[in-house]
Amino acid sequence: MKHSILYIILSLSAMCVHAQTSRLDELPMPVLRQKLITSKEDTTKVKLQLAIGHLMLLKGAKGPKDVDSAIKFANEAQALSRKLNYHFGIINSMLLRVETLYDKGDGKAAVKLAESALSFSRQNNNSDGEARSYHMLSKQFSPNSPAELRTRIWYNDKAIAIFRKNKNFHSLADMLTVNADMLFQADRTTEALRFLFEALNLGKGVSLRTVEGIYWNIGRNSFRLGDYENALKYTLLARETARKVKDTTTQVCVINLTIASSYIKKLDYYRSIHYSKEVVSMAKKYNDEGFVRAGAYQLASAYTHTNQIPKALAILDEMKGRPGGFLKNIALKIEYINTLAYAKQFEQAKEYVNELEGLLPKIYPENIQQIMNVHNVLAYYYSETGKVNKAYKHTALHAQLAHKVNYAKGIQTAEYRYYQLVSLKGDKKSALLHFQKEKAIKDSIDNVSKAYQISLLHIENAAIERNRHIEMLTKDALINDIKMKRNELIQRVTIGGIIVLLIFTALIFSRYRLKQRSNAMLLSQKLEIDKQNDSLKHLVSYKNQLLGEKDLLLKEVNHRVKNNLQIVMNLLASKSVYLSSESAQQAILDSQSRVRSIALIHDQLYKSDNITQISLFLYINELVDSLYDFLDNDFDNIEILCDIEDFMLDVSQAIPIGIILNETVTNALKYAFPNHQKGIITICVKKVNLFVEVEISDNGIGLPMNFSLPNANTLGINLLEGLTAQLGGSFSIKNQNGLTIFLKFPLKASSQIEFGTLANELAGKQETLEM
């Protein structure tokens, strides 16, 4: 089976036989389709249609529908290109149709259309289109015929010459890779390697898909010539490049198959298992039966040589259940014999041996590779079971076919088996002769491999040296460019410096002249300012005197207002003595309480330096204390809790607040807790943004159930409504678990102008005048 896998690998061509038309060919299919949906009717849309058409022909499980889709995109691209008069699109859509015709097996129609594309390219002086047409024309010639292979290479050489002349490195890299594949098949290995490394050295002109194909081509031919180290090196590079471009075509299958085969050739069966599994998995995804079987047989071989016989047989049993023809059935039996004979399970292998003996005459003579494989496995089985004559017979038939196709590895295998069989017969002279022949063939194969390795090494070194030389030239050019730019920069900086110096000198002179004029003006202005300063000092002194007198006057006013209010309260108290009506006495007491709340404000203003604002925290606490002092001891069982935020409040707002608090708290003390009940009255005042929120609540009996605020006509409610309106606010009453009154009004800004602020403003004006 090793020979069969080798045949599969060597019979495959490089990925880039479908030469790319643009960088868009590197994008994944979903991305291209999305771009096509959003594209406009322009040349970009043509390139997208061509790119999708090419990828259709590169799909892993390509079928007739995919080819038809490629034809559809080619026709759409051609129609739009003719509408836009876009020659690139017209030519490449024709050539995409040529590729589909080759895929359909209609070579004559393909050649005719390719010749039309060549003629159109020449008429419109489109040399790139001419080169692409030559490449398509080359495909009519079979690489299996030496004469036709030479013609195919000649056409490709013409395309390469045009791309090289036009410096179209993207297409040149594709064509160098394509023609290298043909040169390998023509045994012109050195030329092929030079082409591949030339393509690699084109730098940014090479697409990653082309690089993938180049690496695999080098690896494939390294494998063919027995250089398994380089085969691994370059196929692993191809695999890594495929991962970068997110390649999902069967090219990845053949890369992994080559890697697995290289590890098997190096007898590293364990590493081969991973890559063989990937081949089977991807081939199943694309329903590619050829790769499924190739990967499975490779995997079975690796399991066999790592003594995992049950796994190997399980893989082969799975293949038995898959659809397959006559030749695939033979290949499966060969694998069964290889596995069972290796495991020394000769009785189980005998069944497949007998079946192969019966199928062997039915294989068509032109299937030389398959016939060789059958003779080889039968010779292996019979030699392992000691049936020397039968083993000798199949070895001879295998050797005859290997000589016929000049398959050196097959001849070497036959000679080595001759040596083993003759040794068993005891014919040492013949055994030595066969051993010497096997050794000579092995040396010949090794010499070819070594010659290839040396050639590859020389070309690699030449490429490295060329790259190093290019890098040196690039560095020298870069250094020279930097030097030139630096010299230009120095010149520009020098000229710019001189210009700036001249401008700066002119500005200095201008400023000097301006300063002279300004000094003269300032001198005259200073004398005027000095006069104004003297008068301003007098004004400031007079202002300070007035402000002091004003503060003293306001303090005296507040003191006298407080004293007068105290006199009013005393008069009300003396009047209440002579009143017999309890309601009249209560009215007198309520009036005294309200007057006291106002008197407290004037008392605070008298004691404070601030003559327009009072501390709300201090005021409310004093007000509550005064209520306790004013009322008799019947309210000792009631506790008043205060949660007051400390901030300054204008007198015009403090007086209404004081009266409201006096009224509501007094009412709560009198009516909320009948029969000397214990209770709590809570006063909460907070400043929220630019508003003041006041909440007065108690846990007493609350208002009567039939109480209605709109219909209420009491003095307390009237006072609350009137004072709230005066504050510009609103209030609400909640009669639940006691009574809660919520009041909210906007905070008024102070109208006081502090002496310090005014003094600072005047001092600032004075400093300005002095300047």
C-alpha cells in the first residue's frame, strides 16, 4: 500500500493550476459572497464574481452543480464587463469558462474559447490576458506524454515571459509554480526548483495561496526523490500557510497525506497517525471517497506498525462498508493482508489471499500499479508463511512489471525479497548476487536523493544569498534616502531659521518702537490714574464708614424690634388675666407664641454678624425650646425630635417657616395626644438641590376621618396656605398613623453684599488703575 499512496501523491498536481486573477481569490467563500451582496455595479463586482467562480472549481467535493455555478458567475461577470467595457473582466470571464469546459471534459470547446480570448487580448493590447490565454491553451496537452508535456511547458514559458516583462508578480508567481510542476514531471528537477524559489522570492507579489502550493510542490517532489526530511519541512510549511489562508479545499488533504507518508517513510508511525486522521476527517466532510480510503489505509498502516492491530482492523472494516468498485475492493484486500500478515494472523489473511488470487486475472493490464501491488503483497504473504516457490513466483512477476515501468523502488523491493527467498533455499551465491543488486539499486536511489538534496541546498543557499544581497541593496538605498532627506531637512531648517531670525528681528524692532510710544502714553495716563486713586481712597474710606454705621443701625433695629415684640407679648399676657373666656385666653396665648417665633429671628439677627440670614438649625432648636418653656408641664410626656440640616436661610423665608412650625407643633402638642398620651413629634428639614423640604409629623390620633382639606376653614389651615403661598411653595397633608405635613419651597438667594466682597472688588479696581 505504501507504493499506492506514493502513486496518489505523485499523480496530484499543485493547487495553483487554477491561476488567480486577483487578491480576492485568497478570501474565504462566505466573505466573498457577503462582499458581492453589498457591491455596486462596477469592476470590483466583476472581480468578486470571478473569484467566487474560481473557488467553486477548487471546492473539496466539487460536483456538476459547482461547475454550473462557476459558469453562472463567469457569464454574469462577462455581461457586466461588456457593459462597463472592462477588458480585464471580459478576458478572465472567458478564461473561467475555459476552465469549466476542461472540468466538463469538453477539451475542443475549451481550446476554441481560449483561442478567442487570446485573439481578443491581442486586439485590445492586453498582454496579461494574452499570457493567461496561453496558460489555458497549455492545458489541452497531457503531461503523461513527453512530447505534449514539452508543448505544455512551452506555452507556460510564453505566459511567464509576459508576466515577467509586465512585472505582474502576482500572476508570475502562479505561473512559475504551475510550470515547475510540469518540469518536475519532465524530470527537469533543478529548473523546477529554481522556478519555485524564484516565485517565493517575489515577496509581496506572491499570494499566500500560491505560497502554499509552492511549499507543497517542493515537499511532494522531495518525497518522490526520497528526501523525506525536506518533504516534511516543506509540507509542514504548506500546512501552516493553508491554516493562515483558511484553506478548506482538498489541497489540505493531500498536504496532510504527504506529511503522514513522510513520517511513515521515516518509520515514525506514531506521528503519522494524527495527520492520517485529519485526512480521513476532512475527506469525509467533503465526501471525497478517494481521499477517505487513502487516509484510512495510511492510518491502518500506522496502527499496524505501532501494534494497534484491533484499531487497524476496525478502520479496514469501516472501509469494507463504504461504496467502492473493483479496484477499491482489491486495494482493501491488500491492506487486510498487510495488517494480518504483520500480526502473524496468517489463517485470517489466507481468506483475502485466496480472493486476490482469484481477482488478479480480472485486473486490466493497463493498471500496472495495481497489479504490482497485488503481486507484491502476495509475495510478502507467501514469504512470511514459508511458501518459497509461490513467493518467488509473485516476486518475479512484481519485478518484471517494475522493470517495465522503470520503478526503481519496486525493483529494489523485488531484489531484496529474492535475496531472502534464495537464502532460505541455501543458495548463498545467488543470494549474494541479489543482495549486491539490491544494494546497488538502493545506492542509486540514495544517490538521486542526495543529488536532489545538494541541488535543493544550492538553490536554497542561492536564494538566501540573493535575498541577503537584495536586503543589503535595500538597506543601502534606505541609508542613501535617509541621508538625502537629512540633507534636505538641514537645508530647509537653515533657510527656515534665517527667515525666522529675520522675522524675529523685525518683530523686536517693531516692539521696541511700539514700547517707546506706549511708555509715553503710559506716563501721561499714570498721572491721571494717581489722581483717580487718591479720590478712590477717599471713597473707599467713606464707604467703610457707611457700612459700619449701617450694620450698627440694623443691629439696633433688630434689638428694638425684639424688645417691642417682647412688650407686645407682655401686653398680651397681662390682657389675658382679665379675660374670663377660655377661647379668648387661648387666642391670646396663640398670638404670644406666634410673636415669640418672630422675636427669636430678630434675636438671632442681633447676635449674629449676618444681618439678612439666620442659621435654620439654631433657630428651630430655640423655637422648640421656647415652646416647651411657654407651654405648661402637661406636655412632658411628648418628645420633639429635630433632624435639621444646618444652612443659612433668608429672613423673608425664616419668618413664615417659624410661624408654620410654631402653629403645627403647638397644634400637635395640644390635640394629637389626648388624655396625656405619650407621643413623638418629628421635625425634619433638608436642603435638596435648590429647594427646602420640611416634614412635621406625629404619631398621635391624627385628623378626624371626615376631615377634607379643600373644605377646611380653620385659622391654622388658612395660615399654612397663606404662608406657603408667600414662600412660593406647596404643602400636603397625610393622615395615616398620625399626621404628616410636607412642605416644599424654593431656596431664596441672599441679597446681602458682604463688606469683604465689596472691599475686594474696589481693591481690584484700584490695582487695575495703578497698572
